[in-house]
Amino acid sequence: MLELYNFAQSTCSLKVRLALHEKGIDWVDRVLVSKNQDHLSDWYLKLNPNGVVPTLIHNGTPVIESSVIVQYLDEIFPPVSLTPPTPLARAEMRAFLAFVDAVPTPAVRYPSFQYGGLIRKFLAMTDAEFAESVALRPLKGEFYKRMGRTGFPREDIDRALADIVKTAGRMDLLLEKNGGPFLMGEQLTLADVAVAPLIDRMEDLGFAYLWESRYPRVATWLADLQARPAYGQAYYPGSRLSDQFPDLGLGCGTDARERQPELAAAAE
């Protein structure tokens, strides 16, 4: 039996949901509520001491960290493989997975909170309530301290956006080298699954202009993925921030447009 404890809108949760649907695996969706801090409750911390989502439960045993989870799923459910067949291709895919964890995954958090409505619950807190909330977080306390209750400094946002441009550039190189339509070539792999929710999030927030003109292959790649049935299953209503906060619209990224050349230069 497979159970996935996750948030509807979490990019890491979406990564795992996308892998599950692409592989056609039966599983139970255990949706947690972020604003209720379900992921910081005592019972959940016993499953995942990092206090983050997602957590996969396989026959009663937890598996944590989204990149670990998708590789685990691909090992134990082999009929639909999301891993390349040759050692060199597998090495290239795993190197990209490491890049995704190191660069775009943390980068996307900054505009998600700054522009995506996630900061709202903190705006209403007192300083003492905010400090208490931060203290409860085993992994991301420093991130929340940097954000405060009013948002990140501009240099943090610009650094994050430059990392997204860098990511699009890395993806473009893979698409060119391997011939597409997917990052590793003709086969959909964990490389696509890992980065797709991050690029989708940036598109949802209005930042697609960061890659559309400079790296049009990335725009085509995303549109092709979004058209797949499994993608639609993973992205049920409420999975995008624009679903949860419709008043945001899709123009959140417009204040950074004038700095686009600077962001591209910073990504070099």
C-alpha cells in the first residue's frame, strides 16, 4: 500500500504525484493543510523529522525527500520506467537531479512566497507569533527569518530569478544535445518530472518571460508536458497558487521585467 502525505500546491509534492501518475501506480492521497501546520504536528514529525512534505508511506514505512521518493518509486515499480537505460544517460539524469535540488528548488521558494500569496498568513501574525512559527520548523527556519513578515529584500528575489534563468539555460542545453522532446531525449524521465513543477510554478506567477524568448525550447517542452494526461491528474484544481489566490492574477512577475537583462547576466 502506498500513501502520500502532501500539500496540494507544493512543488515537491507535485513532483511525486506526477511520477505516480506517469507510472500508473495506485496510491492513497493524504492531503495536508499548510495553513493548519499539519506538517509540523507531532504525529507527522514522527514520520518525517524534517517537517516538510511530501512523505511516502510504503507498507507502513516512511520514505522522505521528494527526489529520493521518485527514484525509490522507479526502482520498485519498474514496468513504466522513468530512468534511462544506459549508464551514461543515467549519470546525466542524476547530475541534473542534483542540480534541480541545489538551484531551482530553493530559488522558486522566494517568488512563491513574495508574489504567490504564501506570505499572507504571516502578515497577520504578531512578532511573537511569527517567531514561534519559525521556531517550529526543523529545516527552513532561516528562510522564514530572512523573509520576515513583510517579504524578502530585492537582492534575494533577483538572485532567485537569475537561478531560474540559469535553470532554463541548462534545460535548453539538454534539449538541444539530446534532441527532445524531453530533457533526456525521446524518453520521459525523472529529469522532466523533477523540474516541471518548478517551471510550471514560475509560469503560474507570471515569470515565463524569463525563458520564452531566450530559450523557446523550454516553453515548448513545458507545453508538451502540460498536455499529458498524467500531468492533468497531478495538477488537480487547487494545485496552482493562482487557483488558491485568484486575486493575484498572472502579472506577479511584471515588476522584475525591467531587470530581465540584469537577471540574464547574473545567470551566466
